Amino acid sequence: MEKTRIAKVEEVKLVRRGEQVEGSLHLTPHHLIFSHHPSPPLQEGPGSTAESLRTTRPKELWITYPIIQICTLRPSPFASHLPSSIRLRCRDFTFVCFCFNDDKKARDVYDSIKAWTCKLGRVEKLYAFSYTPQRPEKDVNGWTVYDARREWKRQGVGDKSTAKGWRISTINTDYGFSPTYPALLPVPSSISDNTLNYAGRYRSRVRLPILTYLHPVNNCSITRSSQPLVGVRQNRSIQDEKLLLAIFSTSHTNDGLGEPSITSTGSQSPRSSDGDVPSITPEPSFTDTEALEDEMIASGGNGEKSEKPHVYGAQQHNLIVDARPTVNAYAMQAVGLGSENMDNYRFATKVYLGIDNIHVMRDSLNKVIDALKESDLTSLAPNRDILAKSGWIKHIANMLDGVGLIARQVGLQHSHVLIHCSDGWDRTSQLSALSQLCLDPYYRTMEGFIVLVEKDWLSFGHMFSRRSGFLSSEKWFIIENERIGGDTSRPSFSNDSGPGHALENALLSAKGFFNKNNKSRDSLADSDGDMQAVDMEPGTTKLSTPTKGAASEKHVTKVKDTSPVFHQFLDATYQLLYQHPSRFEFNERFLRRLLYHLYSCQYGTFLYDNEKDRKEARVDEKTRSVWDYFLSRKEQFMNDQYDDTINDNERGHERLIFPKVGEVRWWNEVFGRTDTEMNGRPIPRVQVQGPEVNGNHTVLTGVETADNSFGPGTISTSPPNGLISHAPSLASSVSALAIGKRTAGSRNAFKIRKEMEVEMQ
């Protein structure tokens, strides 16, 4: 209790949604607890009201300290009769205000909250390490739900069985090869560990292409990695090229040229769910935008539009999906990173999705909070104009558009897909996991979704601790009359100091090299985490980021590293659930409570950044799994509309589902608002970011092969011959996106430059 200046305060008023109740405020080492007696029903007779208060069970509001996003103390002005207040904005979008009659008590409460929130210094001091569950939770062991070997076996991948073309490498069992990767790495059977060792040096943080999903019908794969170390010298790695060619060749035989030949698969993987594996691929029904994206990819491969009818499954176009905007990926070459040179990967097509980075997403959510920030003092609906300007819905739609593209390529085009962004643990995790939700009914069950989160988020090293900021930051604590200036509602999340302009000049030079029409002084940024300013020869040994022991490291929260990446994944999952209500075993409340427990720090599941750190901290021994909470209360999270029938010959029961990008909506429940308040008025069709062709918007910002390229920042901005009919509208869209043209977006040049400086430190 050394951090608690005051343990209990009486006569505190709680203000929430414009309503006030009076009660007592308790401060414990892990929770803020407000307790009050609800108003009893009117009864006749003297003393009946007092008696009712004594017998009525008090209501309590529990707020765990890590879930507090912003804490603002407003001291009582001198010689004023106004009460002092503390306003809390929580990460689960709970907004409350506590009013105190005594200014000193208000300050003591503020200081105690601050001490218990952002002065712990160690993850091991969080609530998860002292939480003791009650029944029925203590009888469940959620740590055993996911077993890597069991999941790979379910997909048809094993140590001894190489019939599917895959094996499980143990090169990383001690995490010495790639500290942020899982211990078991599924790779093509034809690739040795020695090849992996050299190939890993060519990828940022040694996150080389590794299997995450094998389709049960066509044996096509989804693999994931980080960006290659191309640099301005156009470095290449023969081992990386060999690895990727082997991945793209696992579903068929090779021809004499060493490039994959497009032949039908004669065998099928074991079934991926309780439903029977279909022998017929259903005829899809897509929007013009989706058909256009498929045509862009197909035409980008050979430069000509086929005169034959388009038959899904008959054309294979193996993809490298770079989730970043095209120009951002090319700008990274200035610091030794970048994107694949397709001259060295002639067996594939590369597409850029134009999904914004963690800083843009953080700012977008902050704008949503601006629309909701008065929720403690007023019951008025949120400002719809501010909500629209936040861009949150656009970002979710962009993500789902990319997910639909990946799912179509794997499930319908029978193609392999490699996904990466910068470090391969933010946008890559989003796209990979959501694509598997669309492709595999197993992941749409509660058990399967748990396995998906464990595999693609926890094992593959999403930085939950850094992105979520469990140990908070002093920047999130404000005393109003001590603020010098700036935003009166939220501390700044940007770093205005910056390291200077040297790096910006290097990036501008890089942009000028890759786009001859560049006349802009905008600075472009893209990194999911800290950047490594290296331009490395392929043969040299790459030094991976040192990882200290999880149990001994002093943890601090860097505000610029925080971002709602996992929140966006859950939001996108909600969109799929809302659009396909009978295809998911779990309900909306399951997703909402999972987001809450991401920040509650009551369980140890999300407390560390990778598998290695969790094992060193022995979280499975010292803490409880978050899945204990859900599995012990499973009936509360089941979807009443769920239909587990899988039949590809019957509409509504197909194995595959696809996102309806134009129907993306606000997840009103997670923001604590009604559907009418968030989605009441008819909203226009969501338009995703990207080029426009014949009135259709697409998430694609570039398509690139060894022979053709289309999009801003690529070597050539002319569209493939197959899209010549769309040339006028495509050309105007590309020019509007090109970094050399001044557009409305260039008004944010200063902000973009600052984001770049922060990322590139």
C-alpha cells in the first residue's frame, strides 16, 4: 500500500452519461472501486427508506488501473464552491467523472491512481500475477487450448509426413535464430535449415517467410514475413528467392524452367473443420471492384487481358502482398529496407494494399474518442461529423478489402500468398488472421478463434505490451491548471522535437530516385515499429534486435509505440460476424469482452511481446489464461444463430465467406452507444482508399511483376495492356495518388514529416 495516499473517500459523486450518484471510492493496489446504494423504491411508513438502504445490496463499478487511458484532475479554483473532479477515459470506452468536496482528497486520489498505473516499472507487478480465480474458472486451463504441433497436424503439416510438401523446422526451438518468431517453423520440405539460416539474414529481424495456413482443398498456402533488406543498392538473397519459390511450388510440380507450372492438384489436405471437404468450388458473386482487383492482378502477370472466359481456379497468380502504401515501401530503401525487387521473383506478382501505419491508426482512434469524450458529463449522442472525419471506418474497410483479395486468391484462384508489411507483426497479423477467418470454418468456432489468436498474434510475435501500453505513461495524466497549452482534451502523442532533417532529406532523395515526377516535399513514413537504419550486404550476418530476459527487463511505455492494432482486428471480425451472422459460433459480446481483457491485465495471455518472453516469464505457471474466463462461461458467448452446416453446393452454407466492404459499420456496442446513435442515419457506401476505376475504389495502390508495374512509386506507372480500356480513369487516379502531385492530402505534410521522424529514430 506504499503507493496509496488514500484508501477510501466518502461522499464522492460519480457522473456518467449525465447522471449522478453518490457513494464511496475505494483504492486498492489493482482496482478503483466505486460503491453506492441504488435508490430504493418508494415505501410507506417512517424509517422505511433508511431500512431499505441498509438491506439493499450496493452496486459497484470496478476499474482496473491499466485500462485507464487518460486521467485528468481539475482542482477546485481558489475561493470557488465548485468541487474538484477527476475525469477518466478508459480503453474500453468507459467515461466517468468523480467529484470531490475536498480538494486535497482529490489530489491524493489522483496521485494514488498515477502511482498504481504508470509507476510500477515491471509487468510482473500487474494484477495478473496476483489474481486468484474462483469457480468455475479455476477448474479450466486455457493454456492447453493451443498446441502448435496439434494445429499444424490439423492442417496436414508434420515432421514425418512430407506428402503435402511441408515440414516443421526446429531451428528456432531456443529462439536464438529469430527471437520474435515461434519455436516451430513450418517450411517447405525441400528447404534445409542451412538455407533458412542464410535466408533469415535478408529479412528484417530475421522474420523470414513461414507458413501460417495451408488450405485443405488446394494445398495453397498463406505465409508471412517481414520486409526484405533491399536497400538502395538493390540487395538480393538467392536463399530467400529459393525459399519463396519452394513455397509457391508446394501445391504442384515444377517445370523445366524452375518456375511453378499451373496444374490442378490431385490430392487434398485433411479436412479443416467438421464439415466435409467440397469437391466443387462455388461460382462466386463479387462486386465490380473485386472483379477489377482480380483482373488487375491477372493482367499484371502477363501484361495482356485474356480473351478466354475467367474461370476461378483455372488461373493461378501467386502473390506477394505488401500491406504498405507503394511509395512508403520504396522510401524504406533509403534506410536499407524496402520491398522485393520483382526481377528476382519472376514467379510471382506483388501488390501493395496501401494500409496506413500504426501512427495513423492511433490518431484515428483518438479522433473517435474526441467524438465521445463528453460521455461522462452528458447523455447527448456523439458528434457524427467528428466520427466521420476520424477515418476509422475507412481504415476497417481498407483492411477488409485486402482480406477479401487474399481470400479470393487462395480459396478461388488456388494461389499462394505471402503477406508482409514492415516488421510483419501488425498489419501482417491482421491480414493473415482475417483471411483465415474467411477461408476456414474452424476458425469461426470459439475454439478455432482462440487457436487463431494464439497462432497468428501471440506465437508470431505481435507486440501486445508495446502496442497496448499496459504500464501506462505519465503523459496520460493531466492536471488542468498546470497545462501550459496545446490540446485541452488529450496530451499530444506526437514527438515535435524530432531528430532533425538529415533523414528527411535522404528519404526525399529516395523518392526522387523512384519517382521521376516527384516535386513534392512531403515526407512519407511507414514502419510498424522501430526502424533499423542499415543497408546490408546479403552475405553479412544480420544482428537481430536483442531481447532481454522478460523477467528482468525494466519496462516503460513509449506512447509513439502504442496503437489499436488488435482492436482493429476485433472490429473487422465484428464486421464479418455482423455480415454473416449464422457462420460464427461466438457472439459479439465475446469480441467485446476480449478487447476489455486485453487491457484489464487480469490474465497473463497478452502481457508480453512474443513467445520467447512469455516462456521466460513462465506466464503459464504464474498467471491464468484469458481463455479461462471465456471457456468457463461459454454459454454467455455462444451465437444463437450459428449454423455449423458446411455445404459448398448450398447458398449460405459455403466454406468460404467474404467481407462486404460497402457495408462496414460502427461497432456501437464496443463504444458503449446505441445502434441509432452510431449508425442511425443512412450512411453512404464506404469508399476505401485507393485508385478509382470506372467509379470503383480498390485498396490496391500498386501491382508489380518482373515485366510490368502499375501504381505510384513503381518503376513504371503505365497500366498493363489488359487494362487499356480503363486507362483514362486509371491514369487520373494514379496521378492523384503519386507522390509528385500536390493534392488535398499534402496539407498534412508537416504532420506526415513528424510521423516519419518519429518512426525513423
